Amino acid sequence: MIKRVKVGMASCGIAAGAGEVLELLKEITDEDKVVEVGCIGHCYAEPLVEIETDSGNYMYEKVQPEKEMLEQMLSLADSSRFQPNPKRIDKEELLITSLAGKIEPTSLEEYRANEGYEGLEKAKRMGKDKIIEEVKTSKLRGRGGGGFPTGIKWSFLASKDNENKVLICNADEGDPGAFMDRTLMESLPHQVLEGMLIGALATDAYKLFIYCRAEYPLAVRNLNIAIQQAVEVGLNIIGGKPVEIKVKEGAGAFVCGEETALIHSLEGKRGTPRYRPPYPTDHGFLGYPTAINNVETFANIPLIIREGGDSFEKTGTDNSKGTKLFALAGDLNYSGLVEVPMGITIGEVVYDIGGAEPGSVKAVQIGGPSGGCITAEYFDTPIDYDSLTSLGAMMGSGGLIVVGTNRCMVETARYFLEFTTRESCGKCTFCRIGTKRMVENLERITGGEGTPEDINVLKDLGKKIKQGSLCGLGQTAPNPVLSTLNYFYNEYLAHVEEGYCAAMECKALVDVFINKEECIECKQCIKNCPVDCISEGYVIDNNLCTRCNSCIEVCPKDAITRVAKGGVVRVENQT
Amino acid sequence: MSKIKLNIDGKEIVAPQGQTILQVAGDNGIEIPTMCQDDRISRTTSCFICVVKDTKSGQWLPACSAQAQDGMEIETKTPEVNDMRKTVLELLLSEHTGDCEAPCTISCPAHARVEEYVRAGRDGELLKALKIAKERIPLPMSIGRVCPRFCEKDCRRNVLDNAGVAINDFKRLSADLYYEDYMENRKDLTGEKVAIIGSGPGGLAAAYFLRLEGVSSTIFEKMPEPGGMLRYGIPEYRLPKNILDKELAHFEKMGGIEIVCNKELGGELDLNQLKKEYDAVIIAVGSWQSSGMRTEGEELAAGGINWLEDLARNGWQGEDPGETIVVGGGNTAMDCVRSALRLTKKPVHCMYRRTEKEMPAEQIEIDEAREEGANFNFLTQPIKLRREDDKLVLECLRMELGEPDASGRRRPVPVEGSEFEVKADTVIAAIGQSTLAPEGINTNKWGDVEVGEKDCRVTENIFAAGDCVSGPATVVEAVAGGRRAAIGILAYLKGEECLFPYKINVSRGHWQSLSSEDLTFLFEPGEKGRVKQRLIDLDERVNTFNEVSYTFTEDEIAEEGKRCIECSCTAKKDCNLKDCSESYHADPEKFLGEKGHAGYNSQHPHIIMDNGKCIKCGVCVKICSEVVNEYLLGFKNRGFETKVETAFDRPLPEYCTECGKCVEACPVGALDWKKKED
């Protein structure tokens, strides 16, 4: 007997076509039983549908909006049942995302049925000092990347004697490829809200903001519904006074994730950072004492209060407690959102959970675009705040991009730096102009026009931008370049000295070549070439070729490859 | 108030809590540069030129915003800090678009303040124009006639209508009108005396600039009359000698400059004697030795400069040279051709081994020579000269142009079997000149006098200037060299090292690479083309040595002045970025890349807003919002694309009260008054 049909309707599911699946399911089965849930993190398998029955739950992957397929699924057929990677199940530890994708995000009832708001109730009984004590005991550190102990930050705010204290949830998740906060807000908005209300209770802050990027409409919707539901039942009444909670949509500037820039934006000003100190706990939103915590940090709070700081503290390493969410992306088999205990090694995440083939991975970029890259030889490093920093990377907010052996590290560094350069607010000289000059420099190198002097300039300027920039964005922007210069210096050198890109990725340094011995003259390449640069004799005119890879992709015999620049000579010799 | 203790540059300092490092340092006499800090507004923390290092924490801090904390150990002047600041400046310069100084001034060898004297001329203030020109050019009447006008070739006006402003004519008119009315301020004579050998433009300029500083001089001239190349090398029709006499009279009037003629080094003058009798000696003997044709029979040809010299000694009354061939393509060759044309009715030919395009002579000289009837034989090389009866026979080869040589010009190569002969009465070889340096003086590989790069010193108290240092060049270059030698001597007399301060000049680039969109116009540039130079009748030209061109009238100068677009920076005298860049030796070319936002807004009648110069410090934005309370300026875009704009892109005039606070606070020339002060 089917009790409920749960369709994963977070952004990742919708993007994979879950919306159509949902509509069709409502047509062919009891509409009331079809419900929308959040994301369980296995993005590679979306759309995912879970069927709750008397005899247990069954999950189906890559569900298509086809009647036949859905009917088969509703008959609980074995065929397309979801078989998660067993190694992942083994390595993950779901402390804060255990309900994600399992419950209806906008159902207060269902959240409450799963211990929701029990933390808040307990917190009300504990009183503010004990809450902060408990958070301190848990040794929870900020999950936005900085790693500042949350309990200590709250105690700063709590100590301020001011009626207008402000608590802000930083939901301006801007790293490309990172979606930890989005998933939490879409799938578990009440859990985030509960964490914030506990924070308000602990610090006497009666004004709460969630600063969320406008590109997350579903997160904004779900949060607003959750807030409305919580207010309706009075969950926001603390000490007899109502706490005001507002979702503020940001315009999508990466730098507005920096706390002083975020405050400026919230105040209606240009989103640029200012020099600290004074810190926001002294001088924050409109000058009032303000604390800012990340979405994931708040999502940890209900559990800590419910289970106790001691219990939380048991997971993780000495200096990094609890779990961390990572958004896995790049050259691996199982992309998605994972929750792993602090202290797990990079290798376990990349190979076991991500399913990357050993030997196919060159490095990971960890900590977002301004993190650093870590080479495969350091993959036994445990993931915690301090180990990552010591390798020139950083925890960041949890982006983890796997870089395959087929990637050029100079191009990879250029890609990340181009992002931060575009996202610079333009306020301070080093970041505004320095990063731009570094990108131009990298463009010269990948364009085959670099010189050894360019590499020296990259090193020198990179160091100075880190030292002399006003905020974290500039201070970390050169990291991808400096860390690749550190670990992949030879790749840079080969580009500037020999005009050689070993990964064959830099267009200016490669030619495209048809191996006549493999070629079956099927004309596929000729037909698909957008610039008509392949002759009837199957010779590519590399002066016209745009290196778009169309021919390589369509060749049924894999007879076309990129070769080092100058391969054109070889082509001519063969014909 | 509680006190804190910290260390800045090794100095233990006690300061009140709550002050920035900049304030504490300033209160204790330690200067930290800043461009974006202004006490009237909240901190902008943008330029980072004030960056200092706290060695205690290893952190780099913006001194304008970071509070001084107890126990800090701040470094503000170490090489490491200076290097950091230099990089800041080089980054700012890398996107800074504009012309610190106008290209006319940069390309003028004497670096005269051209834009300023042109503006004075335009406004009818010709005496003022003369005063400004004479700051660097003590021979404005002569140079106003003979200068090849480096300034006009680089003039930004060329972008609009392919013709530079007729700059030199401003000098000429202002000097013609007021030369005798203006006596410059001279320092009292110090008693120091310098001997100058040679009264050409190099020697005269050295004497002039020494005299301004109170140093007297005696100029020794080997010829019967002073002026050097001005008198004996430049033909009367270009520079009338009565004009030169007028100009030279001024030097004697200045008091302390004595010109003694008919005294030649190696004759009555002995260098060893002079260097003992005088505090210093300047060798300015010019470059008077004609180069031969390096062919058989070359001795039958006259040397170009020597032929002119003879003519000059004769008061430009030479004999009819008959049919004349002048070999060479430079200005001296043109002077010979045009002088010969004035002396004979027979054909006068110019023979040059490359084409007209490669001729080093000024185009106007070539054009005027052609008007006067000169024949040009290009791609022709003489190989032998011989006398046959009463005629000279020049054996020649036809040439064609081959690969470019070191000078970038295509090398002429002989065409096989193309030998031919031409006959003439006179052959003049104006191939080039070289320096005949005084005995015992070090020379370089070209035979020119070797001097110290900065102080123009040869050895001990002997200095040198002019053509004998540079090789044959122009009058204005000799004048510039004379001034440098004077500066070298003044430093030497004070016992100081001659140091030229590090200077930078940001430039938009050569006008040929620009379009009018690349320029900033303070006002609508005049539309009229260049005023045409009026010349005497052609008949008079070919029959007399009368001066060929007329001086512009005041009306013509006023009209021509409107063509100047005043392209130098409005803030060139008070640019914080330039000052800092010069003191930290920042190189504007260190980081090359995209320039970012150019574009300007000149809608306001009195204020120009030039985005290309803006360093995005945000001071103007905050001054207008926090001090004036008008909120007329704001930032737009982000990152490298950031720019300051007027609110809602509305032009300033509608509501700006012209209080000028933003203009005064702007550290560069991004916001400035349109009207320039001289």
C-alpha cells in the first residue's frame, strides 16, 4: 500500500525534469499522495522519487516523465531502483542533512514530527548563558569559511547592552559550483530558522535577517513560507517579545558574502567591504551590534542544543568538530552534496564518495574560486580547517572541484581568477587592478604569448594582492594561481618556454589532427565542422580551425585528436 | 583617555587610543603618503598607498584606516614597504589614461611649456607667450624661424585634421614683437666665471642659463662674428642675419656675458690655460667637418657646410656656381640647393641615393626647393668625380631599394650595368658633417665629445654641449644641450652631484594610434584648418636671399591658437598620483593591459570629469554626499569596470552648485576646473 510518493523538487531535481515528473504523477495516481520534498544530495541520479509504503521505502533514480515508466515505478518494480554508491553510504555521516529530501520542506508539522523545534523549546528552558555555553562546548566553527568559533561570536553579541541587536544569516552563497546553503534552505528551511531563533534567544537579538541571493528563488520562497508558519504559531516569541525575521534578497554580488559588504548591501548602500575593526559585533547593521553566521552554521545549532554540545563534539578532529557539507563537482562520477565528518581525507571524498578513478585526478580545488588547489599526492590529508590552510587551500564554504588529468592547471587557475576578478567590488587598488593584470598575464600564457617574466610577475603580484587587499575576496583571490604555481610550476614553464600545453587544453597551443590510419572517411567530421576547415582529403586547416572539438566528438573511430601546435606539419607530411 | 605604546620606524611612541596609524605617525613627524584620505569624510580605504607593515603580526595595514594598537611595531619606510607602494602606484598608472604633459612639450628637445605659450598667444598675451617660451628657448627669433618643429609633428591636433598647431609661429611672432621689451630676472653675479668655446646656439644657451643664475661667462668665437651655425650654416633666406644680430645683442645686454670673436682653440686659446683661469669651461665648437663622398675625385666637390660658410662670409653674395649638383638628402643639402638656385639661372640638381620618402630633410624644405625649381634625381649614387675641360663629370649608378638597414630605411643597392655620367659646373657634397673635437678631449665612436650623461662633464671642470656632443643636429637640440651643460656646471660649482629627479609622463600614445574618441576635449575644438604660412613671391625667392616666409599676424595667431585642444592634464601641477609615482620611482609601463574606462563628461561649463584619469578613490563621492549633502556623484559598475558617474547620468550643470569641493579634493585630474592656470 503506497502511503506517499515523494518527488525531489529542490533546484537540482527541477533542473533534471522533476517538475514534469511531479505533474504526471499527480495525473496518474492519487494526487494527495504526491508530495514535494527537498534534495538528498545525490544529484547525479536526479530526478529522484521515493515511494513510502507499509512495507518500507523504495527510491527510484533518473525518473523520466513517461507514463509507462512511472506506472512501472508505482508498481514498485525492481528495474530502476536507486542503488546509491555503497562506499558513500559508508563514509557519509548525516547529522544536519538527515531530513533533507525526506520531509516536505514547507511542512511545519512534518518538521516537528521529526524533533523539529525541540531544540528551540529546550533552549528556552536553558536560558541564554547556557545556550552559549553549549555552543562553545560543541566547538562549532563558522561554516562560511572563516572558521571563527560560533559560541564566541555569540558571546560578543550577547555581551552588548543594546536594544537593537541584529542577527544575520549569510545565505549569499556565491562560489561557482557550490550549493550547500541552497540545499539546506530549499530542503530544510525550518531547521535554518530554528537555528536562528536559538541564536536570537542566546544573544537578545530581536531583528533577524536572512541575506539570500535572488538567484535562489525556491530557497527564498521556502524560507518565507517557513517564517510565516513559525510566526503563526508564535515560535518567534522569545521572552514575551516577537522576533522580527526578514528575508532580504541580494543582487548576486559575490563580495556581498563578505560580512561588511553584506551589511552595506542590507543597508541599501553599495555592496563594498570596509576595513575591520570595528567588527560588526561592535558596529554592524545601521551601527547596531550585529552577528553574522552562515546558513550551515545555523543548521547545526538545533542538533547541538537538542543532543548537547558534548555529543556533537565527538564527531570530527581536535580543532574541527562536527560534519561539513561539500558540493562535489568536476571530473568525477558522482557529483552532488555530501555530508562528511571532519577529518575524513580528501582521497576518501574524491575516490570513495565521488567515485573518481584513481589516476584520473590531478588535483582538487577546495574552498571555492579563492581557495587553493591540492595535488593528488596530498589526498591523504584530513579535511579540517587547519590542515587545509597549511596546504595553501582553505575550507571555504564547501566547494570541492575535482580537476582531472586532462585539465591544464594554468587554464584552471585562469578560470577561477577570472571569476574573482569579475566579482571584485572595485574598491581597493590591489584587488581591482591587480587581479585584472594577473588574469591578463595568464591569458598571455595560455595564449602562447607568455614569457618567464610573466611568471615572476604573477608570483610577486599575487603575493602583494594577498597582503594588501582590503577584504577576504582580494586576500584570497590569487590562491588558485599561487597554489598551482607551487604544485604545477612545470606546466607554467612549459607554456612560456616551449609553447606546450600538456593537457592539450590551451587552444592557442594545439592543433587538431586526423589520424589517417584510423579514419574510415565517414564524413562526420566534415559535416559537423562549423567553419568548414576539413578538406575532402581529411586534412584539417588549423589556421581556420577554432578548436571547437566538434569533429573530435563526432568521430566514431576516435581518429581525431588534439596535438601540440605544429602538428599541422605532421599532417602535411602524411598527405 | 587611555594611552597606548607602539613603535613606528624604530621610534617609541605613546599615543591616545582610538587614532589611526596615519594620525599617530603624522603627529610624530612621520609622513605616510595618502591619496584617498580626507578628514572631512568617512574612510574610503581604497588607494592603499598608505600601506604599512606591522612586523609584530606580519600584517600589512592601510594606515588611513587601521587603528594604532598597543604593542604594534610599524614600518613605514623600509624597502619592502616602498616596493609595496610602488606596486600600488604602478597598478594605478596601468589604467590611468591621459597625458600628464602635452606631447608638444615632451617632444620639444628643450621641453618648453608649449601649451602655455600657445594659450597666451591665442588670448593675445604675446609678451607672456614670449616669457614662457624663453624659460627654455633663449633664441626664440631664430628658432621661431628655423626649427624643424618636433612639437607640431606630435601635436594631438593631428588626430582631428592631420595638421598640428603652427606652434613655432607663436614663438616667432611673440619674439618679433616683444623681444627687445623683455629682460628676464637675473640673479646678482656671483663672481663665478665660465669660458665658453663657440658662440653657436649651444654656447649661447649655456651662457644664458648660467647668467640667469648669476654666473658670468666669456664666449670665444673663432669666426669674425658670433652665432656659429646660425650665422654661417643657415642661409639668409631662412634666418636673416639682422634678426640674429638683434637676438645676440640681448645677450650682451643681460650683463655678464661677453662674446669675443676671432679666438680659436689651438690658436690663441689654450684649454689648459682656460680651465685654470675660469671656474669651468664649456666646449661648444659644433660639428663643422663636411663628410666626403668617399669616391675617387671627391676633393673636386665642395663640402656642403663649408660652401654655405663661404657664402655667409661673403654676405650671401657668392658667384654664379653655374649648373650645380648637390649630393645628399638632408637639410644642409636643401640649404645648398636653394642657395645655389638664388645664385644661378642654370639648373640645380639634388642627387640622392634613396627616394624622397627616405630623405632626412624637412618636407617643407623639399617642397619649397621644388617650387623654386630644383631638380631631384633620386636613387642615384655618385661613384667617381673627374674634371673634363672646364666641366666636372660625375659618374653615377642607378640604385634600387633593398632590405631595411639599421635605421629602418630601405638600403639602396646598385642596379647592375646602370652606370651613367652627368656634367656640372659645381658639385657640392652635402652628405653629412662630423665633429672635430679639440685635441686631448675624449670622443666616442662617431668622433663626438664624450660627456657624462647627466652633468655633461667631459673631465675636471670641462663640460661640453651642442652639436659637438650630439653630432650634427638642430638649433633647438643645441639649446637644450646648452641648458643641460649649464645645469651641470651650476651643480659642479656648488660641489653637488648633478641629479635629475625621476619624472614620469603618462601618455595616451602617439596621435597616429588615436582617434578623436580617445581624446578628452575641455571645450569644442576650433574647426578651422591650420593657418597657411604666407611666403614672398616666387620671383623674389629665386632672385634674392630675402626671407622667404612672413611672420604670422596677431589675428592669424589668435585664430591658430583656437586649434589647440589643450591636451595636457588639468592637474599636471598638483597631481597626487604623479607626485607619489615620482617619489617611489613607479614605472607607468610596468603593468600593461586594458585601460578600463576612458570617456569624459564636459557638459558642465566649468568642470571637466575625466574617467580615464580617475583612481576610483571615492573621495569626490563622499565629499558630495557627506560634506556638501548633494549626492551628485556615485559609483557605477564593479571591479575593474568601476567608474564614478553623475547621479542618474544627468549632467552636472542642472543642479551642481559649483562649490568645487570635489574638484579640490580629487587627488588627480579626474574632476577639475576646465580653465587652466599657467
